[in-house]
Amino acid sequence: MKSKMHNEDTYTGASFSIKNRTTRLVWNIVYLIFFKYSPRPLHNWRSFLLRLFGAKIGKGVHIYPKVKIWAPWNLEVHDEVGVADGADLYSQGKIILEFRSIVSQRSYICTGTHDFTLKGHPLYTKSIKISKFAWVAAEAFVGPGVTVGEGAVVGARAAVFKNVEPWAVVGGNPAKFIKTREIKD
């Protein structure tokens, strides 16, 4: 996925525009008052709040109250997706969660990184896609630019820095192929 540079020198300038930072401030207030402490079954309420801030949210989505979302306008969630409490969607860039994908508790989906080889340590963002029927298990890390393929499983506490093939099960740090996922009836 294509990367986008947001600044040339992280030390001397803001990475994002005033409009972006102001909108995030308003989002954080709404998040704290209306989202984070909403009752667990109110998935439609949280979907409504996310849509107010530009997220594209499908039907039957279960985003739990303690999910952290950096910028809802960079979030695209398809039908019947589940995102568990404590998951962190660090959406400096676009995050796409396709049909029936799952992001488990305390997983970190991170679209931002810095180029440490350049003097100004510029911020880059790269989109992340969790494909349909894929599962990112508890406390896993998915890095910038990664696509988790259809039906793939990212094991608990795995750290993924490269694309995951469809129907693969990966684990470890860095994540390595373990086996092919097979679905039983």
C-alpha cells in the first residue's frame, strides 16, 4: 500500500493540520463522554457516533466501548465486524476491516511510523486492511501497510510487519507462518 509523508521534520513542526488536530480534540471529548463509557450492548450508538465523525460503518458491527480510535474518518468497517474492548485502532492512515473480520482485545492496529534514517524523522502513514473472515487475536500488533489476507489468523501477541497470506495462521515476533487455517463444519 502506498505511503504518505505528513511532514519533513517531526522535531520542528506538527505532523497534522490544525483542522485535523481540532477535529481530533472534539472527537476525544465525544469519545470520553459518549463512547468509552456507553453500555456494552449499544453497538448501534457507537456506530452512530463514529459515522458522525466520518467513519464508514456497515451493518451488524460490534465495536465495544473501550476501543480506542485515533481518527474515525480514517476508518472503514464492513458488515458484521467485531472489535473488542481495549483494541487500539491507531488510524493516522486508513484502516479497513472487511466483512466478518475480528480484532481482539488489546490488539494494536498501527498505520503510522517514522523514517528514522532521515534527519527530520518524518511521519509516514500506510493503510492497513484486515480482510474478510480474518482474525487478529489478543494483543497482536499489525504494522503500517500490512494486509491480513482473507481468513488469516494473526496469533495472540504476534507482531506483523509484512502481509499475511490468505488462510494462513501466523504467530511470533516477527510473525511467521505456522500452518494453513482450515474451517470445519
